[in-house]
Amino acid sequence: MYGPGGFYRRPEGPAGHFRTSVHASPLFARAVAGLLCRVDDALGRPGALDFVDMAAGRGELAAGVLAALPADVAARTHVYAVEIAGRPPELDPRIEWLSAPPDGVTGLLFANEWLDNVPVEVTEVDAAGVPRRVLVRPDGTERLGDPVAGPEAEWLARWWPQPAEPGLRAEIGLPRDIAWADAAARVTRGLAVAVDYAHTADTRPPFGTLTGFREGRETAPVPDGSCDITAHVALDACAARVPGGGARLLTQREALHALGITGARPSLALASTHPADYVRALARAGEAAELTAPGGLGDFGWLLQRVGIADVLPA
């Protein structure tokens, strides 16, 4: 994926292949900037504030948040873009480009569609009712391997228990739990947020979610670097991995509504008094509706992990 010529090294970047909330509308970056301002208030407006954009792609979210911040907050904010791929040459020089998140974050660490790309083992129940690893060749063909054992079997038993029915699949989210706990531990005071395709214990899909994406279309998840390979995230398991509590799970629709992104149409009266303003407001309403749509981006999960601050979103 990140090798020479791999999917994430291509010039067009992820935006050339799939549409995330960041690419759908600048309203998303403005909402994240608003969340950072709420964290800033909860911290007592410290002299220095951090914003960490995990899996930054080409830095679109980091740049959008920086541009949307009030001038006084932007002047105090250190923006980090964390990404394995190289820094885009046109990126705002105020954004620091890193290959791993910094330590000692005071502010907001935001991971938009990062955890779904952290690799996981896929399992399938065999004819005897035993969960086994699914092994895959570079051309995408599969076969069953050894039975699942050890910590991975413990994870399955706790977070994705299955009946002994041949063909049922699961994705062992343990590497994502560990990755999220490490990222959240970088926050000394503030908020860590993971946003992703997600499921919880009561909504686990019986045949898993592993898939690929290329050029805007779903495709077979062939591990040859030609496509994005993704699987939904067990965000409840990620939350439980972080000690100290302070976790909260929301849908994107709920989170963005709490941040003032509702998709409400402007009043028709505005069309007659200020038609240009009405057209702009109508366009924003359409973008907000896409970001919060049930069955689409609005169903994304938001995991909020507080560290030393009060809740910044109303219940």
C-alpha cells in the first residue's frame, strides 16, 4: 500500500479514489475547527494548543482546520499532519508533517478514517465450527489457515463471538485497539477522536466487512497495492482498550448536529430579500445533509476519548 507505486503513494492521493467527509464539504473541517475551539475553552485557553490530524492523506483536513480557526486561536495552534506518505509540496508551511503522532499533545488528536486501514486478521468458521485465519495470495485467492489462538481468540470471544456455523467471518480488531490506545496516550490533556466506518457488539456483521476501493468503486480486496483495502472498526473494543474511561460513542450525525451542522434549509424569505445569500445557504445545507445523511456519512462512528477535561459536546 505504501511501497513504491503503491496505492497511497500515487499522485492523486486517496481523494482520487474515494470520497471522505473531508472531501465532501469544507463544513467538515469547520466543524472540527469548532470542536478544537471547544477543547481550547475546556483547557482554559492555554498558551499553546495542538491539533493532530492522523492519517492526513494530502493534508486536506489539517489545512482546512487551520484556515477555519479564529485568528487568535490559529496563532496559538501547532498543527501536525501524521502520514506515512510524503509531504505535499503545496501544503501550508505552518503544518508540521510527521510519520508518527507527537507525544505530550495538549488539544485535539483527530483520526478520520485511519483505523479502518490498520491491518487486521480475518477469520472464517470451518466445517467443524472452528474459527481459522483466512490466508490470501497476492492475486486475492484465499484458503483457511490455522485455528485462531491466544490473545486473538480471547479478543474474538469477548468482542465478536460467533455461533459454530461454517462460513461466518470476523475481523480481529486487536491491532486497532492497540493502535488507538497508543494514539490516545499521546494526549496529555484534551480530546482524542476516531471517526470511521464502525460497528459495535450488537451490530457485528455475520460475514465481516473486508473490501477494496479503486477509482470510486468497491472492488475485490486484492493485496497487491492496486486498491485501498479496508474493514469497518469495532470502536467499542477500541474504547475499552484505553484506561481511565472518558470514552463516548456517537454517530457522525449526532456529533455534527452537536457542532451546529444540521442540514436545515434556509428560510424561503431569504430568497426574495438576499437571493445570493439564499443560494449559498442552500448549497451549505446540501453539503451538511450529505455529511449527516442516515445510510451514508451520517452513520459513521465517532469515538471521543477525553483526557483531563469535561465533555465538550452536549448529550
